[in-house]
Amino acid sequence: MTDESRAKVATRGLEGVVATTTAICKVEDNSLVYRGYSIDELATKAEYEEVAYLLLNGDLPTKEQLRDFKAELVKHRTLSPFLRKILQEMSESGTAMDVLRTVASASAVEDPAEGDNSPEAEYRKAIRLTAKLPTILATYMRRRRGEQPVPPDPSLDHAANFARMAGVDDGHPRAADILNTCFILQAEHGLNASTFTARVVAGTNADMHAAVTAAFGALKGPLHGGATDTTMKMLEEIGSPDHVETFVDKAIQQKYKFSGFGHRVYLTEDPRAKHLRKFAMELAKDWKGKPYFEIQERLAKAIAERRPKMSPSAAAKVNVVNVDYYAATTYTFLGIPADLGTSIFALGRIAGWSAHIMEQHGDNRLIRPESEYTGPLGKRYIPIAER
Ligand SMILES: CC(C)(COP(=O)(O)OP(=O)(O)OC[C@H]1O[C@@H](n2cnc3c(N)ncnc32)[C@H](O)[C@@H]1OP(=O)(O)O)[C@@H](O)C(=O)NCCC(=O)NCCS
């Protein structure tokens, strides 16, 4: 290694750093590809189960493979009394993301392949986690409303079963279809913060449950998946379309970060946002609450008009409406409480996390970057009696 390549120069936020190779997903400006298939095709034509299979196995299933994969998912939807007990106790005061993370983590205790990182064992674990997360979230949602859980329905597909268990399909006849597409759009996204976290944990040869638990922690933050929930908070704070311009002017002065805007990779368009905007626009027609869609459309316009007033870097970032912006209102218009958007995101993303954990373990090397030290040197220890 030359002295030059040894030089430690930190790249803030690892921007532009290529940290691994992957055959799972390609993310480029205005383009998202899962295992060779464009997100636009998958979002408009596929079922979530097909996409989860694609991510885990490398290609779309045949009819028989899909039937078997679905049957496996159905088999593992039910929660054990142990998990139900944790869930019940946590549901009193825990947030949805804390409950999902904790119950998913606890499921390691009873997983029959615990400690086994072979591809076969990890594939089974991925199926069990994918199958159980909707049941955990739906049970939590019912408990919060003071209702008894509705058991999984084996006759229903993944999204439709979640919609039924959570009671979302009572509110809107297209809920299952729309959720199916949302799960697909959020299933995978390259080396985003939560997937990178999962790979770092998997890189120590820790197991899938450890890596998924860590990924949940990363997804929760408002700069990542947490932005779905903070988008709703922002729209609620604005309160009315007429308040938008005043809000934006003040926000620019205060260097406020608009939730649902900006992306590290996408510079002109997040290819997922247009699909979600279509849903939000469609669902807004029947929505009886605050005019969130009108607020967000006017907000996007006001921000675009005021880009010249922002720093060049901020102007570049707000050029992109990201996945969370219209996912937030889509979920709200389906009757899903405003603080649960990020947890819905997690139900889709579990497939991508699992695929990356398997890929990492398939050709593992410890992920251990270095840091550029900026603290003092040469200090001498002074015994405590002399300090
Ligand atoms: C997504 C995000 C984290 C990407 O961040 P990043 O690539 O690290 O960019 P930075 O945070 O360094 O931002 C660069 C500049 O743009 C500004 N900026 C970034 N996102 C902004 C936003 N949503 N609204 C207003 N300004 C924004 C920053 O304040 C910074 O300005 P400065 O250079 O004048 O100080 C960032 O755009 C963001 O925080 N967005 C809002 C949260 C969100 O929606 N996250 C979900 C992402 S899918």
C-alpha cells in the first residue's frame, strides 16, 4: 500500500464511497432496479411475494415456486404465546417501531435455526420474519384501538392479510392492492442506512435476527424511514394550504429540513415517488380529514419556487421529492395513523434486508472502516491524587 492510499481522509457520511458489490439492487438517479427488473414494472404488475422471492432468490418464481413460497409465508404468520405476551406488554406505551424491533429481535429466542448462518437456514429465517412482521404490527394497531387481534387468514395474500388483520380494508376497498404496491416500492434500496447497518452487523458473522434488529434501529431515524412519520407531522403543523408559503419562508430562514425532500443518490427524481403520488391523489378524493394532499402539492410548488433563496446545496437537495413524501399521505388516507408510516415501510423492507444479510454472509469479510483522528496527542497521565 502506498503512503498516499494510506492517508486517512474522512468522507462525511461516506458520500460516493462504494463499500461493497451487490447483485440485488441498482440505485441511480431516476432509476431503481431489483435483480435486473425495473421498479416501474414490478410496482405495476407484481405481487409482494413475487418480489420478496426475487430479492431472496435472484429471479422471479415459477407458478409452483410462488405457490410454495406463499404457503411457507402463510405457515409462519402466527405469533407464539411468548411473542404475543411481549407484544401485549409493549403495546401499552411502546411506539410501533420499538414494538416491531423488539418482537422481531425476541423471535430469535425461539427460532429453530438460531445460530445457523447457512444459506438454507437464513432463507427460512427470512421467510419467518417476513411472515410475522405484519402480524406484529396489525396486533399492535388493534391493541392500541382497544380491540382484540384478528388472526391471520390463510386464504389471503400477504398485503390483503395485513390489511384485514389491521382493519385497514374496512376503510378502503383498494387498501390491499395499494399496500401491495407500497411494500414492493419499499422492499429494497441498495446500501441505504438500514441495509448498510444490517450488512455491518452480518459482517461480524452475527445472525440474521441481530442484523435485522439493528436495521430497525437505523430505519427509525427521521433522515431515513422515520421521514414518513415526520412528513405527516410537518403537514399537520402547516395545517392548511393557505399557510404553506409562510411556513416555507420561515423554514428557509431557519435552515429547516423539509421531510420527504432530498436524497443522497437521486438528484432529479426518486422513481418511487410518482407511484405513491398517484395513490395519494386517488385516495385524497374520498378523504374527509384535513386537506393534506393539497397542502403537500402546494408545499412542493412553494419549495420549488423558492430554491433560488436557498444555499446551492440545499437547492439541489430539495429538487427531489423522495419516497416518504407521498407514502405518508397514502397511508394516512387509508386510515393508518400518522405515526405508523415508518413501521409499514419496515414490513416491505424486510425482504431487502434479508437478501443483503444472505449476500453478506455468502462472501463475508468484516466491514471495518477507519476514522480520521482529530483529537489531541502526546498527553501525559496524571495520577488521580494529583488532579
Ligand atoms: C435525505 C437526506 C438525509 C440526504 O442528506 P445528505 O445527502 O446528507 O445531504 P445534507 O444533509 O448534507 O444536505 C446538504 C444541504 O442540503 C440541505 N438539505 C438537505 N435536505 C434538505 C431538505 N429536505 N430540506 C431543506 N434542506 C435540505 C442541508 O441543510 C444542507 O444545506 P447546507 O449545505 O446549506 O448546510 C436529506 O436530504 C434530508 O435530511 N431530507 C429530509 C429527511 C428525509 O426525507 N429523509 C428520507 C430520505 S429517503
